[in-house]
Amino acid sequence: MRYTFRHYYIRENMMESLTRYITHGCPVGDFLTAVLANDLADAVGRADDENMANLPAYVAFLYNEAPPACRGSREAVKAWITKFAEERDQLARKAGIT
């Protein structure tokens, strides 16, 4: 699944990471963490060329599609991940991963 906003887009693998983060609180990499935290300078510094060119799509997706509580600051990102930590741990135990 790829998200498109005007002529900008979020490539499939990045959408998969964002979806796991939003639905299960799975941690994401440094670039997506910076985007979610609304840290433009850090996001630009960590973006590859493709993601740099498509930053408007990330902004549009987060504003229009993502729950407000999952974005906006590093504290919000940490709280979102923590909110789902117990659920992830239970799933891992059931799968015999831990």
C-alpha cells in the first residue's frame, strides 16, 4: 500500500512501518521517528533522497489519517509506543518469542 498526496508519495515499506506503529505501537526508525515527532531538521538530516523529496506526503498522511495522539513530539511518540508495549509483549509470549 502506498500513500499519495498530490504528486508526493510514501513508499510501500515506509507505509508498512507507519501502519505497524499506528496500529500496534511498533517502534520505527530514526527518520520516521523524527517525522512523527515533528522534528523537521532531524527528519531532513536522516532522510534518503526519495523520502526527502516526498516529505509533504508524510505531513499530509499524519495530519489527515493518523491519530493526533501518535504524533507531534518525541514524548508523544514514546507514549504511543509505551501504550502498546503490553499488547506486543503478550503477543510475543503467545508466539513463544520471549
